[in-house]
Amino acid sequence: MPLKALEWMLGFRLQSRAMLHSSISSVYRSRRDCLMSAHAGSVFILASNLELIRNYDVTYPFRQDSSLFYLTGWDEPDSFLVLLPSADHPGRNYKMVLFVPPRDPEREMWDGERHGVEGAVSVFGADEAYPTSEFSKRMPQLLKNAERVFYRLAMPHHERTDRLMLEIFESTRKLFGRSGRGLPDMQDPQQVIGEMRLFKGGEEIETLRNASKITANAHKQAMIEARPGMNERDIEAIVEYHFRRGGSQRNGYWSIVAAGRNATCLHYRSNNDTLRDGDLILIDAGAELDYYTSDITRVFPVGRRFSDAQARVYDLVLKAQESAVAMAKPGVTLPAIHAHVVDVLVDGFLSLGLLKGKAHEIIQTNGFKRFYPHNTSHWLGSDVHDSGLYLKNGEPRRLEPGMVFTIEPGFYVQPLDRDAPAEYRDIGIRIEDDILVTQDGNENLTRDVPKARSEIEALRSW
């Protein structure tokens, strides 16, 4: 294809993408305004994620750094966002500078369109934009008057970027000459941006609702279609097919499809075992939509019904989970929810003969961790284990409207635990929903996936 024609085609595609992006650019701008109003005089430097080589010229699928995307919507590698004080823009106290890969029509023919320096300004609202190759040359001047710099050191795979930043700081120091002035303080931006990300706005909540609907439908389809003799990877394929069919661009995390004793491994990844009648199957999988992920876990029988023993422990976990969901409201803490779950589970373990002794002693000594080793909740949003502090002023923080988190109690008898009653051996159960805190309670974003045994067995009655 002639180069001029290729340039025209790529320009038309980018113009279409710009029109789609312009409708939501104000959301990113308002986030930057909030951040810089709270940290006047500071400079924020965020590096994009990298394209990582899998083998030869094949890369792993690229996904942008969540915080950089949160502030810009920029979705290309080899880039830097710089926010710094400026009095040149009425109505705000900062300017936005992007360093981005330049346009390259021949390269884009192979790898897809880039927005380039021009698109960084016209589409993404940068006040200034430059090729990434100019980052180290321009940054010392941009940092010269900074009171504080926010940059995250020691990010995975960012050793080269860290070395580059150290060289930039040394060049900045030289600009001060013999003034006696030292470099500005440097802090990690993860905490301050993470605290912003912890509270979801209306657009984010709607995206999480949609991601949850996609994920819920996929889990339900797996419940309907799974049969003895299939492979775990067959179920993984069903789930992820419905993710993509529903509009999800990628998974929020590696899908766990664990049948039988595999479900006792909390982060099981092989997904390559046969489904056997009489076993349970645990699916922990979440669709990511527009950089927001759902996180659902459900358990159901490979055959048509739960066995009596499976039903007893399943109902116990479900009781703990549903009562924990009912607790979720403003003012409650995640440790309080976890403590309630532990109370319910320990009482159940004692009544089922799984543990012996007094409940309070078992809890004090963590004896329950033999069957329930993990916490009940984590924040959820752009990342499956999302940003945000769990403690505030040294105390567990209280839930507030706009927070989203998981509730996921479980029960696991490890294959080597031969002291457990035989009927419960090799069973792994986890029931997980995504909870939005509202003004007067909560919204269960993932309620569409059946979890009552009667509903599950109705889907399994092929």
C-alpha cells in the first residue's frame, strides 16, 4: 500500500477513535484536577506499563498501568505522564505533559495505530506532548522548581526506567549549581492515587455493573454446560468465550477452574484435569471491561447434585457469606466482616466434627486456618486487588459509599490432611460476590449468579 494512502487510512481510524474518546475525556480531567488541587506544588510522574517479550518478536498482551489510565485514558506503552505546577491555564494550577511514541505509518501497519504527539494533545487533552525519546532531555527543566516529586520506584520490570529517573535527578541537581539547594522530596504516588481510586464515581460503578453482568452470565453458562468427562480447560473456554462475547476485552486475572481436590489449591492454575462425577468444581473468574474487573467465585457439582457431605459444608460457607453480605454498610469495617465469617465457620466446623474444643480458643489460636486460611475481603476496581488503604490512622478504616470490595469465605481440606473426616477430604469451596457500599447499605453487583443449592441443582438437571 502506498505510504500516503496508509497515512490517510490510519488518520481516519484515529479520528473515529478520538470521537469516541472525547465524550469521556472530562472524567479523566476532573480526576487530574482533584489530584493536583490536593497536592499543589507537586510533580507527578507516572510511567506506562511495558510491552514484555514472550519469545522472539512475540509480546505478551499489553495492558496499561491502572493509575496512568485512571488519570488519562492513555492506552499505549513506552509513555510517561507528567503533571506539574503551572499558572498558564485558567481554572487550574497545573499542566499535563505526555511523552509518547511518535506516529510511524509503516510500523503501525504491523502493530496498529498510535495517537502520537498530536493525538496526545487533541484527543487526550495534554497541554504539551513530546516523543518519548525526549523525556530524559526535558525532565530536568520540568523538575527544576518542584517542591515534591511523586514517582513510584521499584515497579516490576521497570529497572531501566528507574535508572533513567536517577539520571534525570542527577541532571536536575546540576541545574542548581552551588546554590546549596537539594533535590525535592520523592514520594510514592500509589497511596494518594489509590485513595482516589478507592471511591468509585458514577461512570466507574456503571462499568463495574456491566463487567459483573458479563461475568455472571459466563459463570451461569458454565454451570449449565459442564459435564462429567470434560476437561477443566473446556470449562475455562466456555467462561472466557462468554466474557469476550459479552464485550470484555480481557480477563481481570487468570481464571481458576478447579475440579475435585484441585479446588483446595487457592490459586490453582493448571486447568487441565478431568471433571469426575461426584466431585465439585470451583470457578474463580472475572471479566475486565474498560479497565474495571469483576471477581466471582462459584462452586457446583460436576454431576447433578451435591452429596450430603458436600451439601453440609457448602451450606455452611453460604450461610457465612450471605450473613457477611448483609453486614456490609457504611461504618462497618472489613475486619469486623471477617471476624463474623470466622465465628460462623468455626461454629459450623465444631458442629460437623471438623474441629474440637472451644470456639473462642480456636479463634484465638487461629486453629480455623486449617480449613479457612485466607481473609474474607479485598478492594476491587481497576485491579482485582485494587488500590486503597486498609488502615486509616492506624485503625481499620470504615466502609463508605462508593467503595467496592469482595466477600469470599471458603472451606478447604488439603489432600494431605488425613486427620479430617473422610467424607470431607479433598473438598474446596469458595463463594464470592462483589459488593458496592451505598448510602444506606450495599448493592451486590454479582447477585445474578445462582448460589443457593436448589438453584444450582436446577441448572444441573440436564
